[in-house]
Amino acid sequence: MKSHARVVVIGGGVVGCSVLYHLAKFGWTDAVLLERSELTSGSTWHAAGGMHTINGDTNVARLQKYTIELYKEIEELSGQATGVHITGGILLAATQDRFDWLKGVVAQGRYLGLEMQLMTPEEAQIDMPLMDPSKFVGAVRTHTDGHLDPSGVTYAYAKSARKLGAEIETHTMVKELHQQPDGGWLVVTDKGNITCEHVVNAAGLWAREVGRMAGLELPLLAMEHMYLLTEDMPEVAEANAATGHEIIHAVDFDGELYLRQERGGMLMGTYEKACVPWSVKETPWDFGHELLAPDIDRIAPSLEVGFEHFPAFQNAGIKQIINGPFTFAPDGNPLVGPIPGMGGMWMANAVMAGFSQGGGVGLALANWMINGDPGYDIFGMDVARYGNWASMAYTNAKVQENYSRRFSIKFPNEELPAARPLRTTPIYDLLAADGAQFGVSWGLEVPLWFAPDGVRDEFGWRRANDFEHVAAEVVAVRNKVGLFDTSGYAKYAVKGQGAEAWLDHLLACRMPATGRMKLAPMLKQDGRVIGDFTLAKLDRDDFFIVGSGVAQDYHMRWFLEHLPDDGSVTVEPYGQTLAGISIAGPNARDLLAQVTDADVSAEVFKFMDIRRLDVAMAKAIVGRVSFTGDLGYELWMAPEFQRHIYLALHAAGQDLGLRNFGLRALNALRLEKSFGSWGTEFRPIYTADECGLNPFVALKKDAEFIGKSCATKNAKAGGKLRLCTFILDTKDCDVIGNEPIYHDNNVVGWVTSGGYAHNANSSVALGYVPRELADKETGWAVEILGTVYSAKQQFQPLFDANGAAMRG
Ligand SMILES: Cc1cc2nc3c(=O)[nH]c(=O)nc-3n(C[C@H](O)[C@H](O)[C@H](O)COP(=O)(O)OP(=O)(O)OC[C@H]3O[C@@H](n4cnc5c(N)ncnc54)[C@H](O)[C@@H]3O)c2cc1C
């Protein structure tokens, strides 16, 4: 074994081998993979080998499509058979709600380049002769699903990587990891030591143990998973003879089952409700090529449905039940990317569908390591999407919830109950007493809307029972004044004598004067937007930044990567050590005036001003800004003061019509202003011109900020896309996100977010379309739940188009 390599990949499962292959393919051949046993000695060897492209996150779906398309390439390069059979698939819906969801999947496929067809159960039966059509209401035919040989695929990656110059050392177990003073890593193995610049943790079932070697506690957990194999079935032989091909891959969502042909019989797997985690605290090192004891009682309820939905199974003999463990993150998506603040430590873990996702994970990670950017929008898989609040017990609860709901419907307004409430703000119980219906954002309970006594959130695809109540909150804000708990926003302190110069380099905006704020886009080297903040200068060498709560660690990672190492600047996230309250609406100034002695008149406390004020008896930082687009203020205070300020505002606000509002009202309010939001409109795949943040990019400022040269070029070229606002002609539904946008009957773009803008009485969608169509007012349509609704482009904000209310 060599004593130094640029990269050490730990783990020779499908994921580690894919990472190694992609590194070698892109030129980093000084890479060595260490495997404690033979390749495929974790969850890889007993996988069912199914593959599919659909995923709730369209960006992950794109990478799944890439993975499946890659198999031909590695088979040819390695000469190793992968056993890939693209049979196509059928997605079955036994309820109308599920069929509505499938319509959305088909619609998404239109702009992802995935061809799919909606069909009746009778039509589906032609392709899937084992099903009983009377048990279903509809189906979708897919064309890229299929199955493969898990071991063949892993060896094809490995052999391809070796051919390109990378190395693999089997029977070499990593025992310790030590970061060196130069930032590199010392990898201690049972065969000797190896130093490297980068370590990739692709240790699958042992990812937590390998993480712990570097002092990390990763939010992932293995679950037991079972599938059965039947004896040969005459119905299968008949179907093969009649159709001339094997029985296609099928997912029966309501039965929570997946099926495919395996030789002359069938394979049926299930994500059972009574699921069982495996090795909750520690994965034993002596686990390898063995299976877990099957527990047929646990999967019996699913099998019963399966036998009803696919009657031929009733006569089939069960040849074997496979039970094996594999790992999941709390939301079921992989954990990929560099660990914030730990240079050279990369994750490729919790890949629960290694044969659909492994290629994409390898591609994104190799891009990221080599070019500093994953090349795709992979926030949905980014290890930084979880903070260190994601404890082992939280992970345990969430992973089990996710597993048991793998094929369940999650309505867009549905909030899942496991591991809650975990993180709460000091006014949580006061908001709850006012009827708050909470959602969760980065583990924190956030009020979504306020329900009258006895009313609770009801879920569905269409407008729900919150509609009129959210409308009332919106009306209160626009006409009087509303209060919202902003503690979930990310807040950072940037201090030091080098702070201003550093921020000038990091952010694309001009630096604010003391006591002022600026909207601050942050660009990557390629000129695309990696952050969007409000930047405030509180004092000399003392800056305050507010951004997206879910992206706190994602942005901290970027900040730390770019922080000078001379100690001249410090950056710290406040997390929940700083709480927030926003007040917004025409009476907001009068309300603030009642709880402070400071002069907050329009002349003195102007739009985008920020001050340290005493609010009631508490110290606070108050900025005049509001995401609602109204006259408004954001108040920031130590958590011990949040309750006091909240109560003081409510006491003073009685006569001013103050009421609480939630995230859903905030969404309705910002839509009327066409304000984009991080994670939906603003993502690292769009340039500032495309997403409309270009007015805040100061191309003419002296500082050489990150991305300036590309942003200058982008501004000249104009970009390919434009973020536009549309008003939809709908009656009982609004967009959720990811719907296709049509122009003149062709799919040309996609929706990023939207909803009902109650004050403007309009169903609004924000989305990206080609730049050359962005000046067209008409000819637009958006597909929601299988129905195409005509739409009109809205060029001006629906509310306060000239900003008079906000600035006044
Ligand atoms: C019953 C079952 C059915 C499944 N069906 C499917 C399916 O149909 N389709 C699908 O896409 N996925 C399926 N999966 C999931 C799939 O198996 C996983 O997504 C995949 O195997 C993850 O691969 P991995 O490389 O991340 O991890 P693993 O396969 O666990 O590989 C990790 C490797 O790292 C090595 N290692 C760990 N620690 C060290 C160390 N310290 N030093 C050196 N080496 C180390 C291990 O020996 C192991 O070989 C199924 C899983 C199970 C259990």
C-alpha cells in the first residue's frame, strides 16, 4: 500500500467505488480506496438491485437519471457485466390522492426529460399482468426503471477506476483518522499508515463509526429491510410468453410494495410500518456477508395487501426472505459533501438507493473535490442540511418515520410528527395558546398559521381548511399590523478589523454605512448565487448578517472556507442564542413607537436603517425591513427577552389591530411582492441576472468580490433563464413547486414556489422560463395535478409596486 495519496476513499460498496471512479475519470488518479474486507461487504451485496428515476426532489431525480445512464459507460470501460435490465416500470395508485400525486410526477418529468404516461388500471394491466386492476384507480408508465446485479455494478465501477489509474486495497481496515497541522489527514489502517489531502467517508453501514474516528456524529441510521423471492410462477411464464418480455418493475404505493421479476418467479419488497432499526448505537465490525433473521409477521400486513393487489402471489411458494440493513438520513436522502469547518473531510453516506443514486453521488462529490463545486444543485443531499442539533435520538425517530412512510403520501402542507417538538423558541407556548399550527424548519418549531379553537391543520393537494384563516392574517398585516417569530432565520456575527474588507470580497453588494443594511447576494466563482442575505453594519468592525435558517451550516461552511487565517475576522452563527420577532403592516411604526423611547419616526428611522434600541425593558437590535413588503421591523434579542418583548408588543398592539401571523401568510405576502426566497427561487444554479438579484450585485465596486469576473460576463450575456411571476386561472388549488410551465403549449420552464396571494386575490406562481420568452405577457399555462391552467405573466409586484408603503 502506498504511504501517501491525494485522496483516500473509505469503503468499497457501490458508493465508494462510484466516488473512486469519478475521481479517476476527472483526472484525480492519485486516489486509493480502502476496504476492510472484499468489495461489497456492507449493504451493497444483498440489495434487491432495483433502480428508478423518480424522487421528490427534482435535483436528486436528475442525478438518479444520470446514474442509470452511466451503467453502459462503466460496463464498456471495465468489461464487467452489470446485469442491467431496463424493463421500464409501472407506478400504481390505489387512491385518488395518490393518483393526483402521480400526475404531479408525470408533470415534473416533462421538464426533467423523463417520458412517462398516465394510464388506467386496465391499460397498466397489459404491462403488469399480475395486478388486479379493480384495486387501483390509475397508473403511470415509466421507461427508465429496471434492475441490475449489485455486485456486478460495484465491480464495474471498481475495475473502471483501476483502469483509469486509481488503486483499491481490500482487506485493509481504517482504524483511526487524524487531521494534521497542515490540514491533511493521517489514515491509520491495520496494514500501515497513509497520509492524504482528502478523506471520503463512504463506509455505508459503518459511516457513523468512521465519522466518530474524526469526532463526528453523523445523522444516519440503518434499518432492517426485507424482500421475498418466490418459486417459479406459472403466471410469470405465461406473461413472459404473452408479452415477449419479462414482467416490468412495479411500485404499489398504497400497498407500500415494490415488485419485479427474478428469474421465473417474482421479488416483492416492502417498507413496513412496524419497521425496526438495526444497530442503533454502533454497527458491529464483525458484520459482513450475513443476513438478518427474517420476520414475516412484521411484513405480513403489507404482504396481505400485496397478495390482494397481485393475486398470483396467493399461489406462489416463497423461496427465500432476505432481511438486510442499510442506512438512511432523517429525510431519506444521502449525506454528501464536505463537513463544514473540517477541511478535507468528505461524506458520501446514507445513500439508501445506491443503485439509483450512487453514480450521481460520485459525480457530484468528485466535481466538488476537484472544482470546488458539485456542478449540480444538491442541497437536498448536502450533509450541511443538518445541524449539530440532529442528535442520535432525533435521527432514530426521524429515520423510522421516514422508512415507515417511504411510499406514503406527504401532502405539501403536511407536517410529520416524529421527534417534535425538539427545538422551540421562548414564545412557543404563547404562540401555541393563540392557536399556532406549527411546522418544523431545521428542527425548530415555526408557526405556520393560527387556528381558531377546535380547528386543526387538514392536509390535501388542494386548498385546505387553513385558507380563510391565513387570509385573515394576511389582511391584518396589510391593513393593520402583524407579528411573526423570526427566530428560525440564520443570524451571524462578523467581527474584527478585517471584517469589512473580507465581507466586501465575500459578498457582491456594496458595504453598508454604519447603522444601515443592504441586500447582499453572495456569488460563487462562476457568478451563480450561493447566498442571499441582509447585511447590516452595526458599528465599525461589527457586522450582522441575516439569512435562510435551513442554510445556516451550508453558509457557515462557505464563510469558513473563505475566512482569512490571520485572525483578523471572526464569523459566528448565533443559532438560537439570538431570537427574533418581526412586526409588519401600516401600524408597525406606531406599534414600535409605543414600546420604545427612541425616535422611530419615518424621517429618523428610515427604510434599511438598523439600531440598538431598548424595546420595553429589553435590549434589542431593530432593523427597518420586512419580507412581507410592508412597513416593518425585525427585532433581534437575547432569547431571555423574547417573551418580554412579545408580551409588550401584544399589550401595546391591542388598539392597533395587532395579530400573530405565520409562515403561510408570510409566503402569501412575499408572493405579492414577487420576492424570491433562498432554497426555492435562489439556488446555486442560477445567475444573479436570471434570479433577479442583479440590482444588488455591485459590478462597479472596487473590491474584487468572489464571482465578479463571471458575473460581469454573465451580465453581458444575460443568462439563459429568467425568474418570472405568473397569475394562474385556478379555482381550488395552487402550485406547490416543481410544476411545468408551458408557453404556447410547449413545456419551457418550471415553478419554484407559489401559493394563494390573499390580499391580491390571486393564485401566484414564481418560476424560471427561457430569457427570450420572459417579455411575453400571455400564452402561458401551468400544470397542476394533471390539469393545465392558463396563466398570465405579472410584470409588476401585485402589492405596493413602487415600494411606497415599504419605504414610507
Ligand atoms: C435488503 C436490501 C435491499 C435493497 N434494495 C435496493 C434496491 O433495490 N435498489 C437500491 O438502489 N438499493 C437497495 N438497497 C440499498 C443499497 O444496498 C444501498 O443503497 C447501498 O448498498 C449503499 O452502499 P454504500 O457503498 O453506501 O454502503 P455499503 O454497501 O455498506 O458499503 C460500505 C463498505 O465500507 C466498508 N468499510 C466500512 N468501514 C470501513 C473501514 N473502517 N475500513 C475499510 N472499509 C470499511 C465496508 O466493509 C463496506 O464494504 C437495499 C438494501 C438492502 C439491505
